Amino acid sequence: MKKKISFGTDGWRGILAEDFTFDHVRLVTRAVAEYLHGHGLAERGLVIGYDSRFLSERFAAEIAGVLTGQNIPVYLTGRPTPTPVAAFAVKLHNAGGAIMLTARHNPPEYNGFKFIPEYAGPALPQITGEIENTIRRLREGESVGVTSPDTSAGSRVITIDPFNEYARHLAGLVDLKSIGEAGLKLAVDPMFGAGVGYLENLLEQAGASVDAIHNHRDPLFGGSLPEPTAKSLGELRERVIKGKMHLGLALDGDADRFGIVDSNGQFITPNQFLPLLFYHLLMAKNLRGPVARTVATTHLLDRMAKRYGLEVVETSVGFKYIGQCLAEKGAVLGGEESGGLSIKGHVPEKDGLLAGLLAAELVAVYGKSLTELVDQVAGEFGRVYSERLDVHTSYAEKERVLDLLKDLDPGRLAGRRVTGRITLDGVKLLLEDGSWALIRPSGTEPLFRIYVEAATLEDVQEIQKEAGKTLGL
């Protein structure tokens, strides 16, 4: 039985040699080629980028051969390239889109295939749905108007390195002068991924002193996962404390997500950093416009937006929806609690490199640590605590809970009156004291995620416990 190829939250991923094979990659590329021809984008060409995983260059070469065989010009990056840089290259070359080979923060035995359309952000469901339908038709032997791969058409493949143009673009978004003048000492951890050599160089060009770790290619990621979480950044934390650094900045496997360690060794969560950045964009850069956040992201952004009379756009989980708000609604900031963000004027794709530079800018401009800035914003808008609890179940148990979740509408939760119910993505219960709980099933695993935000950690834990108990978790 053929395994279904489907695009999840951010592309198709699979285990190398099991389902992520050369045959499958060629098949998916043919479907993308059909999409480009069908939408009048083929003549503009396609960017191909890849991360530092096993065989990524080989897969990229195969993709180039398929595309040139469909008379689609190719802009192929000559080295492992971050996803946001590949997205930027779409705009730089006015291409019809990009294919990015990356499994992001997944284990090393995985690779992945992400399609970035011509607007330089993640593909929306209607686009990936069309590509999936074409894959199905190709598998069934139906003609879709594409030809055989041509792996000899090297003249139609242009090798590119968008770094310099990308750096110049960021110079228009980030106050690099302030970073240089502040004499910042920074530690950088690209986690052996596609971001190696990018953030370090950008910060050094700005004039900062940089100490980089894990800054060479290792497809095994040092025996860990390339995921910049508090748990995985112990070595970066030690470097920051011992070196008396201002910040530690980390990237995931394809450098689209960020991790931040403050000067005191404290991990600054995305839910803490996003409000700081929003405040900075409003006050220091005088930007105005909506803020976009996923349903699982902090409501502190809402309090700030309300103060300044700005709109909040709440989206389903997935940066593709945030990217749409950035591109179509003029959002000043778009972010998600899992570590993705972008700002007005940038490509509508999450960018860990940009996030790291902006974190350095905040410290430079205000002359304070991020922890001090968190306290400052809390003093003005109130303090909140946000946590996510993952609850594993069996597949049979998951079905039982899903049935309960559909009808979940309690009058009270943890002694608090429920004032609203949102079913945008899972079930989100708004409570009378401003706290909230979101219960959301994983799309691929027998797993439920319970997100809670409240005024104290004790309140968070109480609401988490009650929400799980309500569903028998």
C-alpha cells in the first residue's frame, strides 16, 4: 500500500529511505511543476534551498533536474540555506516560488519538502491541497501535462547565494548601528543547522562580539534535536553566564525559529519576547497596524493592542496563517508561541535570524536585559504566565477524547466562569479573570496539548489540571 504524501502544518516530512525517497521527491516536484504551469508562474523559475541534513544536496539536484525538464528555470542555492533566506530569494529573483528541503527541528533520520509560493511565505491549505491532488493523479497514472525529468539541463540552473542581498535587506529593518555602538557580547548557537555562518556574520558585521558554538555542519545534530528550547540550550546558557554575555541566541535546524537566553541564564520564551518586540515596534519604531498571533499565543499582545487601539488577528496554529496576515492585513508583527515571528516590511515567513537581531537591538536600544524589559512591560500591562502541557494517549483514547472535546462547553473551569468559547483550532475557553485554556489535538500523534495562560503559575497549574480532568486525561 502506497503511503499518502501530505503537507502538514509546514510541509511534507518523512523518514529517509522509508518514505522520503528520491522517487517520492521527484513525484512531489512534478506536482509542484504542474502547479506552476497551471498558475502562469513557470517562466519566473523556482528557487531551491536545502538544509544541512543527509543527502539534501542530492535531493536538491534531483529536484533541479525535474524542474528543468518541465522548462522551469532553477535558482539553486550553493550551500545549506535557512528557510527565511530561501523565501527572501523568491522576492529577490521574482521567482514563481521556492522548494525548501528541510525537516526543521525533527530528528536526523527525517528530511522534508516545503513549497513556498510566489508571495514568499508558507503555502496556504488550498495550494497544498491542489498539489496533493496532483500527486494522487500522478500516482494513478493520469496525465497532468508534465514531461520527463531532464537531469542534463545544467545551463538552466543558476547557482545563487542570497546572503549579501538578504543582509542589506535586514539592515533596513534592524538598528544595526545601535547594536554595534552598544558593544554587545553575544553567544550564538545555530545547532549544526542551515543557519551556520548566518547569524554570527550578521552580528559581527554590525559590530558585536560573537562567540559561536555548534557552528559547523553535522547531520546528526550532535546527537540531539535542532530545537532551541530551554531544555536543549544548556551549553549556550553556560557560555552566556561564564562569558558574561548580554544574550545567547539560538536557531532551529532551518533557522526559521529562535531561542533566547538572557544574560542571567534565563530562557526567554516566545510568549515573553513577542510582547517586548511589539512594544518596541510601537514605541521606538512608531509602527502602527494589527498584530497577528495564533490561538495558542499570549493574550498580553491583546492588552497592548487594546491600549493603542489596534486590531488583534487570531489565527489557527501554523505560520502560514500568520504570514497571510502579514501579507494581506499589514500586520506590524506576527508571531506564535512555538518560536516563529516576522515583522512588517519583511517576507511573510518566520525568521529566526531576524528574531535574533531584533533581540540584540532591544538590549542595545534600552540598555537593559530582556528580563528587566519583561518586568517593565509587566509593570505597565500586567504579568501573565503561559505554559503548554502535552498529554500522551493511545489512538483509541484519542478518539474518545475528541468526541468529548467537540461538545466541551462547561459553565465554569477551575472555579472561574467561562465567558467565551473559540473553536478555531481545538477548543479554547476564555475565563472571567482574563485567563484561558486551549485544548488542541495533535494532527499526527495520539497526543493532546493543553495551553493555559493565567496571572500566576499556581493558577496555570490549577486550570491545566481541571481542563485535563474534564476530558478524562
